[in-house]
Amino acid sequence: MNQSSVPIRLLIVDDHPVVRDGLSAILSTQPDFAVIAEAGNGREAIQQAAALQPDIVLLDLEMPEMDGVAALQQMRAARPDLRAIVFTAFDTDERIVEALKAGAQGYLLKGAPRQELFGAIRVVHGGGSLLQPVVASRLIEHLSQPSPASPPELTPRETEVLQLLARGLQNKEIALALAISERTVKFHVSALMSKLDAGNRTEAVAIAAQHNLVEL
């Protein structure tokens, strides 16, 4: 327990009133915690954080008007030393990474034992970070996966050829559209397949779409 006589000031952010009430009741059982405010969406959270300067924001991710990640980004932009713990039902790799990039120092799943939540608040308030074991294992799994290759750099002409390939045009049609020779088109198509590491034109277009180089 925190031995300081000054309690840890908490802002609870969740769009479900019953969850907010429950959290407030549970946290208020600890003499070193003080729930100073509640918010039902990201915009309210930003306003409350700016007005009340809580020590820790305990927030959900999925909320109306503005989600937890976007709200946390804005709160941390206004106050970089703000400490936050995500308390949510969402355990997908993407959501965990998004929250940590936004500046969350803790990530717990709803359903965690109350002592785990108490401990997380005290650890984060003390300057540490805490991820629930199941969250940490998911994050490690995610980070151990090879990251997708970055998109290749294409010349302006290659980009034009690629756009026409994506429309299903043949070499002769591409040559007419760009007012270049069919031989030059073949050269560009070959270069595209090499840069995209594709075995054929269809695969080249599919890979390009994955990299957002073209829209199908």
C-alpha cells in the first residue's frame, strides 16, 4: 500500500455507468485511492483530465464519440507526464499495441482480480509499468512475428503502369494509354514484378494492393 498521506487521484473512464459505479466502489475501499471523477466517453475524459489533473486515468478502449486510444493520445499531448492504465475487455494484439503506443503504462483485462487492479495502480503511480500476464504474453507473441516488408519504391511511370495493370489492361492497351511502346511497357511490368516479388501480373497487383499502392 502507498504509505503517503496523499491519496492517488483517479479518473475512471468507461461508457457503461454500471462499470463506473462498480469500479468506483471497489477502488474507494482503498485508503490510498481517491476517485475524483468519472467520464462516459473519450471527449469527457479529455475535459476531466484537463480540469482535474488526476494522477492516473483508468480507461476503457471502446467508447462512443472518441475511443480510449484517441483520447489518451490527446491527454498525453496536453500533459506528457499523465499516467494511464487501460482496463478493457479487448485483448487483440492491435489494440494492445495501439494503447501502448498512445502512452498507456498499464493494460489489464476486465475480470482481473481486484488485488491485481490495486497493484497495477500503485505500480504505475510509482513510475512503473504493468501488463497483465496474459496481455504481456500476447504482446511478446506479436512482437516476435516478422514485420511485413515495407512497400517498394516505384518510379512515377511504374506507378502509372501499375494503376493500369490493376484495371486489367493488357500491354498493348497500356502502351496506347501512356503513349509509349509495348516493349517499354513490358520492361516496366518486369521491373514491377521484380520489385513486388511477384510471379505474375495478378500477384503483382494483389501485393501492391496489400501495400496500398493501388485500389482494387
